Amino acid sequence: MELRDDHPSLKQPTAAATAVPRSRPAGTLQRARRLQAWGLVLPTLAVLAAVAGWPLARTVFFSLTDARLSALGERRFVGLANYLGETGVLADPQWWASVGNTLLFTACSVTLETLLGLGVALLLNQRSRLRTALRAAVLVPWAIPTVVSAKMWSWMLHDPFGVINTFLVASGLVAEPLAWTADPGLSFVTIVLVDVWKTTPFMALLTLAALQMVPRDIYEAAQVDGVPPWRVFVHLTLPLIMPALQVAMVFRALDALRVFDVIYVMTANSRATRSMSVYVREQLIDFQKIGAGSAAATLLFLTIAVITLAWLMATRSRLRELE
Amino acid sequence: MHPTVRASALAVTLGLASLGAQAVTLKISCGAVGLEFQLCKEETDAWAQKTGHEVQVINAPNDSNERLALYQQILGSGSDKIDIYQIDVVWPGLLASHLVDLRPYTRGAEKEHFPAIIANNTVGERLLAMPWFTDAGLLFYRKDLLEKYKVAPPTTWDALAAAAKKIQDAERAAGNTRMWGFVWQGRAYEGLSCNATEWLASFGGGAVVEANGKVSVNNANAVKALQTAAGWVGTITPKAVLNYAEEDSRGVFQSGNAVFLRNWPYVWALAHKPDSQIAGKVGVMPLPAGGTGSAGGRSAATLGGWQLSVSKYSKNPAIAADLVNYLVGAAVQKDRAIKASYNPTLPALYKDPDIVKANPFMAELGSTFAAAVSRPSTVTAGQYNQVSNLFWNAVHEVISGKTPAARAVADLDRQLNKLAPAEKWN
């Protein structure tokens, strides 16, 4: 139970009550504190409203019009036609294909990088003189801007000139160079792998931070009791780092749902790998359809919001069970 | 205001403008395919030295649809960041509202250029762009390999496929394991629309959208054309071509790993540079015809080419137009033709002995350039980008083996008709 200074039990002349000067009743102080809190939060709220609220509201507004990029001023209000109309986003099979791509991409990449990140974190958590150096080295892929790393991988995976195909062919694993970014059966896998390469360090570091918070004595107790390492991991380590791991996964999932750069750099507008963000950009910029593009952007925002809320609710109830 | 006062005010303004003109910095956006960027820098530097102005050259993306998207973003925001834009032959209609009418500045120079291109660049009486160079798709081939295996330069797609297969297999057996028969541009982008326009036209499969606005793509010849192209992928063409743009395909050809290459004329100059591995071994000819004679097959090349326009938002449109006039003039076009094989847009230059000596094909293939097929940009106007996007995506699905050609063109037909109900484009 929270203790507040206006609680009836505190109205008795206790230490807390006497601390309040007689000339200023408890309510005034509370109001002053509340005002102070608002004063501190207000600048943040103003900045948020300016950089997030206003663009979002404008996007929603444009999604209800037929505005075009070439003539933004000449727009008519069209209601929900951009969403539900015959040529609306929801009736476009390409939109649903990009939704499918995005969800599949998110599921694959977040799962893989969580598992790999956990593995790397467990290795880094071993006491070793190299640990500090390794921790810095692991961060390198995360520190490279995505556009640069995607372009770098494009060259490494290039079909006649790339180093990876050269190795594969030289070692006899494949008969002829693989078209990593061109073959529709391979390009999706390629993009997931490049994304996993880039974001595993992020997961590894967050997981490592959680691992280092686990008290040592429970491991000692487990050792004394002769518990096998696998059971220690499943019943002690995993539950204790789970909250941190889940937060990290939410972060990554949010990032993955709006994936754009890695896909756009490696395979441009190819339908085989088009994500929701790539679809939005195509409508907005390539087709100049600000109305339809804004509708798609709003739907992307709603999709991410719904998935995040569902995820938070699911994990919260599970966390309660754990407690 | 009294007339004389107005006149003197005008004089003062003009005086100020010319004073200001001495320190003007212009920004021009040039392409960077092949030697483009380097040449653009040299030419604008020469103009800057002559006039005392400063010119900054801005590098634009190589994929033309990427470049268009960037330009639309910059122009859409009314930005004066770029004064002069290098624009594709299919864009004047799309960008019309952002460009300056150049007619007051050209002093009639447009009459010396190909009338068809000037007509293309004129939207409702306004001359929005001056032609800089013109392009048409060509077939480059390895003269040495064709002679070695006693194969005649192919005039039909079937002959090309047979020749490519024969030479590719023989070269691979001889230890040249990276050899491929035929490379072109198959990435899902504007370049694929150019390639596929040639296939369709060569088989008599129409121009996707005809000049009267009718969608024509759903026909048996178009299906045949796309099936033929899909048949190359994995046999004479590497699968990676599905992600190749111009420079990727030139890379494969110029490193000696392909027998045939479909590309634009700029490849000629680069293939003959002293450091090229295939210098002296390259021939060039019109693209093959579809079918075999009776089926209405012909050789078809897509019309390409680039123009220079001045942005409406430029602070110095007159000075910018002066630079445009200089760049599209005979002296610069001749220099570009000799150094980098950019086809002049001035008919008079095709008789210039220096140009003919550097680029024998320009005179020989005159009919190819004259009969080049246009993409449906005039009729679809503001929607061209959407049309082209649907087209290249449909083609990409066929050549990557995901959709049969007949279904792809039927779907495309439906989508295009949805875009322009009752054949009305805007």
C-alpha cells in the first residue's frame, strides 16, 4: 500500500504530520508538488507533441484526402476511401503481401537474434581477461550504420564478384555462384541473415547486462546441491533474466516491424521482400499518392501499436505467474 | 507607378541582378553511370571558368526510378537546393509543374535538335527541357568469340539463344567457368521496363499502353516474348540478372564473362578504354527480332536519353538556362560523343568525321536510333511511374519463374485498367 501524506492515518499528530508547517495545510503542498511535476514534464510533452504527435496527426489527416505529392495544396476530403475503397490499401493484395513479409521477417529475425544473442551473452558472461575486449568487439556490427552494412553485404554476396560466392565455389559447396539478393527463394533468407548479423550484438549486450544482475550465491547453492548445468540454466538463469529478455525482444520487434533500410538497400522494391515501410514509401514517393501512402502509414502504425499492446499484455500476465 | 519610375526601378533591379550574378553558385544534378559524372564535372568547370560563376555537381542515384523519387521529393518541397536537373526522356510530363519554360532563353537553339525529342520535352507549349543525349538499347557482343566459334551475329532472339549457349558451353569446357551467354538488366526497376518494352515490341506484342490510352499488354505475342526472356534465366543468363542494373551487367561483360550484353551506347567508349579487358574485341548491332519473320518480328530498341531542365524554384533561372545552353551545345555534345559515346541530339553532328571515327556504330545504326520505341509515358502522363512499376513487377515475376507469363499479363491488364477506368489517364 502506498503511503500518502493525505492518508487519514497521517492526520494524527505523527512525525510526518508535524513535519508539515502549520501555516501550509497538506493540500497546498501537494498542489505545489503536482505543479512542479507538471512543470518538469511539460517541456518533454511539448517536444513529443511537436516531433511525434503533429506528424502523426498530419499523416492521419492526409490519409483521409486524395492529396498528391506534386500538388499538396489541391486535395479533397475522401473519407475512408483510401482504406476501404475499391482501390484502397486494404483491397490491395500487394499490401497484404507486404504485411505477410513484415510479420515473417519480424518472427524469423527476432527469434534468431534472441537465441544467438543469448548464446553470445552466456559466453561473454564467463570470467575471462578477454571479456572487455570481446564486449567491445561484439558491438561493431551494431555500430555500423545499416545502409553501410547492407551495401557491404550486397558486395560480399554479389554473384560474380562477391567474396562469399568465391569461397563457396572454391570449396566445392556449390557448383555455380548463388544469386543471393536476386533469387526470390534466397533473397528473403539473405535479408533476415544480414539483419540478424547486425542486431545480435544488441540482444547480446542487453542479455549480458541481465545475466550480470543474477546473484552469484544461487549458483553456489545449486553447485552445492549438485544441480546439473542445464537445469540451473532452465530453472534459475532463464526465469531471472526473462523480464530483461522480454523487454529487449519488444524493442527488437518494434524495430523489425518498421524495417526499411536493409531491405531497400539490398533488394529495392522487389515484391519478394517488400515490407510495409517499403510499400508506404512506394505509394508516397514513387506513385506520389500522399493519400493512399498516408493511409498505409497509419495502418502500419496501428499494426505496430496493436502487436506491442498484445505482447505487453501477454508477457505481463506471464510475469505475474512467475512472481 | 509612373512609367519612367517603373523603368528605372526595373533597371536598378536588373543592375542588382547582374551584380549578384557575379557571385552565383549553381547546383546541377548529374547522373553517374559510366563516365557521366566525371564529364559533367569537367564541362561545368569549363563553363564556370568562362563565366566566373561557380558550379557544384551533385551526384544522383544510378537507378532512374530512384533518381526520380529523389527529384520529386526535392521539387515537391519547393527547394532551391538544385538549380539544374538531368531528367529522363519519360519524365517531362511528370515534373512539368516544377520546371521553367526554357523557350525565352534558348534563342531558337531547340530547332537544331531532333524534332521528336523536342516534341517529347514540350508540354502544352512549354519547352521544359533541352536534350543532352539520346539513347537506344543496343546489343553488344564479343567479336573475337563469335569468330572463334564461327557464329554469325544473331538477328533473332532464337539465334541469339543458340549462339550464346554454344559459346558459353564451349568456353566453360575450355576452363572459363564464369562465362555466361547473355546479360541484361533484370532488377525490378525502370531499366527492366526498358528491356521488356524491347522484347514486347520485337515480338509484335504492343507497347503495354497504346497511344490512344488502350491497355494492350494481354496478347499472345507479349506472352511469347516474356516466355522467351524467362527461358534465358538460368540457361544463358545468370539468375543474378534478376538484381542487375546497367552497371552490374556491364561489369560482367567488361570483365570478359559474357558473350552478349544488352545495354545503352555509353558502354562502347568504356569497353574500348585502354584498361578494358575486352578492348578491340567488342561489336555492336541492333537488338534481335522476335519470332521468325512471318510472326511479325522486328528489331526494336527502347528510346532513352537524358535532358537538362531548370527548376522553377531556382534563384537564378536565367544563369542556369545559360549553363544548360552551353552544355547541350554542339561543342560539348561533340566532346561527350567522342570521349564517352553519348549520342548527340543534334542531327548535324552525326556527319562529323571525328565522331564517326570514334563511334562507327552511330552512323551505321542510324535507323535503330530513328526507329526507337517509346515507353508509354506521354499517354499515361502523371501515372507513368505507376504503370511502369506494375509492368516491371509483372515482368520480374515472370522472369524469376514465380508466375506464368499468361497469368502475369492478364493480371497486369486488370491492374492497369483499374488504374485508368475507361482508358482515361491523368
